Amino acid sequence: MTATTTEPLIREYYDAFNRGDRAGFLALLAEDVIHDVSQGEREIGRAAFARFLEHMDRCYRERIEDIVVMTTPDGRRAAAEFVVHGTYLATDPGVPPGTAPASGQRYILPAGAFFEIRDGKVARISVHYNLGDWIAQVNAGATP
């Protein structure tokens, strides 16, 4: 891997996500991918990531925009900064107490991700965002 091959891989990762191409998205991941879920637990494996995506698709509709990708010269690590444009579709049982139930609230949330690349695949991803900002937006947009 080099920086010139890693950046297109990360861009394809987000393009596949935005297209809703879950099979294409999962194909970019190493079989033993490590996923550090923002505000949550570490999950390991492509099957666990697929379950995470199913959960997310049930509760949220999201589009990733304004993506900036940074890579190390050797291409083994990368980071991306982006903005999540989302809709809260179905109440997620994993959100903190006091968060309004889902009623189609829209949110716009700055976020970032860190990647480790191995053999041309995403071997680790850690996504980070401000949970308090998301809760405030969801609560402000809730219908009574």
C-alpha cells in the first residue's frame, strides 16, 4: 500500500456507504476487521460489521459529505474528516436515556474516522463524533 492507493480505498469506502452498496462496502474490509464503535464497544470481524450496518440501516438514514482524506506516506494508516447528514428513523435502544424517540429528526454532525490498512483492505476503523451534539439535535427536532 501507498498513500496513492490508500486514499482511493477510503473514498470508495464512503462512496459505497453513500450508495447503500453494503456488499461492496463489506468487500473493502479485512475478514478480521476491528471496528471501534463510537461511544461503544469494539467489534471484530466482517460479520459483526454487517450486523452493525443492519442495525444502523434500521435506525438511521445517513449520507457522508465533505470528505477529506489524509494518509501516511506508506499508506498503512489514514484518517477522514466528514459531515454526517442523517435522519433518525427508528428509536435506537442503545442511545443514552433522555434522548427523544425517533420521529424523523434530521441532524448534521461533524465526524472523523481513523483507519488501518492491511493487504489493500480496511483492517481497523475507529469513528468519532460528538454524541452530545447529536442528542441535542435529535431532542430539538423531536415531535411532541
